[in-house]
Amino acid sequence: MIRSGTSYDVIVIGGGASGMFAAGRAAEGGARVLLLERNDRLGRKLAITGKGRCNLTNTDETAAFIESFGRNGKFLYRAFTEFSNADLVAFFDARGVATTEERGGRIFPSSGGSSGVVKALAAYMKEHAVSVRLYARVREIAIDRASGAVAGVRMANDGSLIPAPKVILATGGLSYPATGSTGDGYAMAAALGHTIVPPRPALVPLETIERFPKELQGLSLENVRATAFAGGKKIASEFGDMLFTHFGVSGPIVLRISGAVVEQHERQARIELSIDLKPALDEAKLEARLVREFSASGAKALRTVMKGLLPRALIPVFVETSGIPGDRKCSQITSVERKKLADHFKDFRLTVKRPRPIAEAVITRGGVDLREIDPRTMESKKVKGLFFCGEIIDVDGTTGGYNLQAAFSTAHLAAR
């Protein structure tokens, strides 16, 4: 057996946000740390997070953070209380990365980009003498046969063993594989007896059966409500902004309801999206608004009057799908047709064909089963010396900075 000439106290596998922070944290505590990254550079996925703007965290209270992770949120209570959003902002502020708060409590670097965040994490590791190896592929995590505890890692290129009593697995999920998220960590954990909850896309755009979204691609709708129904039963609803694409729909509210859609799609349920284009108005107020508009513009065509009610690009599709001729004069529209239009505003329907592939998801749902991880330390309950942090764990939150905060908070615990 080939053994590396250097031994370490901690080996971190994965050079994303969680791995870099865990490596720096462990080294700051006095450990000799080696970080292994299979890519040619660190922080590749971090560089594209939040469309390259890097939504670091959110100003929400801890309870809201936990709620944002749904079914598995309670697992993160210790992580969020031990290393909070305020702690994260203070960490980056101390390293020259100023932050700014935007709508919805989202926290971004004031620079508007992610490069400063990646550089700050790299500098943090360098400050505490973390050794970094790029193009480093790990074959497996080695186990001491006598004790059953971690003994180090075995490299894929030459089979050499790098000894260490502690390994932190921070390899991420399956989303954005071009950044190096290939699921290697799942195989390593499974080889050591861990249960892997099947990875599925989370925060993912949705394809629709209807083709008209392609005509509307690039059109963003603000302050609307999207509600998903599976087999006629409401499964999720969100208020905010959405986007039409060449394949269907995306944007914040679509991503937030996508987790429920993915689960129902796997059960082969018929899934529909209902878009409330005027959520600030109930049916009665909306119909009264239409009465006023049509009375004031009786000689004008329906499609012309719609310019005061809808984005211009949406009008042809909206009118066509309403079933009422767009050239119909407003004075000729009956009360039944007016009610039909009001209903169309409140329930603009789309049919989901399927979620987009996991490679296009913002994050991955699934991963190492939480029942096999100690939430106080992120250590494996099966293998002494094995720790997890970041997206490899079966937790996934909504959009708004929650997932990146979870990556840093779980790394903080794993590194101690």
C-alpha cells in the first residue's frame, strides 16, 4: 500500500462553499487540514449561485430558516443557532466582503458578484495554512479494520492512502454537474453503509404541455400567485415573480413549488399550475374593474383594453386562451363573458409535462439520510471520524439564501 508522506488531522473532500469553509474553520482551530478538489479551481458552483450574484443568506429569524427547509428543517436547528446568518455576515465583513440586503431579506455581496466571496474563502484557508490539491480524485474513504473508524482517503490516480482520523465529505449534490457536482460523495457514503435518499431535483424549472410559453420566453410576471394542483388537489402555492421560458416556466415562485411538483410527478399525477394574475383583487373587485374598463372603452376591441391590465406580450395568449375573440368590442361583451375573463385572470392554467432534469436544478433533494447523522456535530452515526456538510445531506430549502446558509452552518459544526 502506498502511503502519502504527510499525515493530516482533517481531510475535506470537496472545494465548494461548504468544503472551503469547513477546511478553514478546522485549520483555525489548530488542525492540519488538507482539502481535495476534483476540479481545476475552487468554488465553481459558488461562482454561479444566485445567477452569479451569490445570495449568501437571509435576514429571517432562525424559526423561518427551519420552516424554509420543510420536512427536514428541525435537523438544522443546532447548525443555524451555532452559526447564524448574523455570524456569516460578520465573517465576510471582517474579510472585506461587504453585504447588502434586498427584497425578501436576501443578503448579497455589495459588489454584485460572487468572486469576492470565493477569494475571501480561499484567503481564509491560506491564512490558516490549509493544504489544497486540485485535480484530486478520491477513490474511497479508508477505514481502520480494527476500530471501524476513519483512517484517511485513498486516491483514484495512484491508489495512495492519505492518513487522517477525520474526513469531512462536502461533495455536494447532482445539480449543475459541469461545476463538478457528480454525486461521487453519495457512492463514498453508501460504501460505508450509509443510506442514500434517492437524489431528485429541487428548485427546478417546469416544462409545460402548452407550447405558448415559448412565444412568451423572457417575459417576467411580477407579484402573481402560482398554485400547483395534483389530481385536482392543491399541493403548493407561492406569491412573487415567475418567468416564461422556451420550455415552460421558471422564476422564484415556480422554483419554490417545484419540490411538491416533483414528488407528485413521480406518482404520475396530473399536475396543473394555476396563475392568479391579479392576486390583489378578489373576484368581485376584479369584475367591477372590468365593468369600469369596458364601460369607458365600449368602442374599443378587447385586446386593446387589455393593455391596461396585462403585459403587452401576454395579451394575445391570454385573449386566445380565454375563448373570447380579441377583436370583440367591449360594449358587445356579455356579463357571462366578462365573468369568464375575470375567472381567467384569477386562474390562468398551465399543465406540467415534467420537471427539468436534475442537472438544471438549483439544488438536490435527497442525499445522506439524516437519521444516520448527529445534528449536533454532523458526524456519521455509523463511522467514527466521518462528517458531512452542505448539499450531500438530505436537506433542501427554498430560494432566498437559505441553502447557502445551511452549507456554511453545517460546515461550521463539521469542522469543530
